[in-house]
Amino acid sequence: MLKSKLVKRIASQNPHLFERDVEKVVNAIFDEMVEALRRGDRVELRGFGAFSVKLREARQGRNPKTGAVVSVGKKAMPYFKTGKEMRARLNRETQPSA
């Protein structure tokens, strides 16, 4: 799902809100999540999952085209772990309609 589709869906479920206001709220939530991760905090959404950051150390890599050795700097990689409730909802058997 694209962020724009999420905004449209939330706006359609809440007709008293303007789409531009919903977009501001969604952007504010994402911005706060990124800032928390940047600080090294863990972002947990109960029933959904948890976001955290794993640090990758600097290393030597190779250019796949030329095979030349290149230096790859250290970087922070986002990591997401699903919550139990989300896994259960995703794996729930659909009941056949009678």
C-alpha cells in the first residue's frame, strides 16, 4: 500500500477530516518514528510490530560489474519485527462462506 492510498483510505473512513489534514497527521507520525529510530530508540506499535535500528560496520565490498574492491561505510539499517497479533491475523484461516 502506498502512503497516498493510506491517506485516501483514512480520509474516506473519516469524512469529517480533510485529506490534506490526514496527510499531515500521517507525515507527522512517520517523521516522529524516524526521529526516534535516529536517536536509537525502539518504536513499538502494539499488535503490529516493532521497528529498531541495526548498525552495520564499515566493510570491504566489491563492485559487481568490475570486481574492484570498494570501501563501504558503516550505516544504520532499519529492522522490523512483526508482533504476535499481526502474525496471527495474517495467518488466520479464512472461513468458507455458507
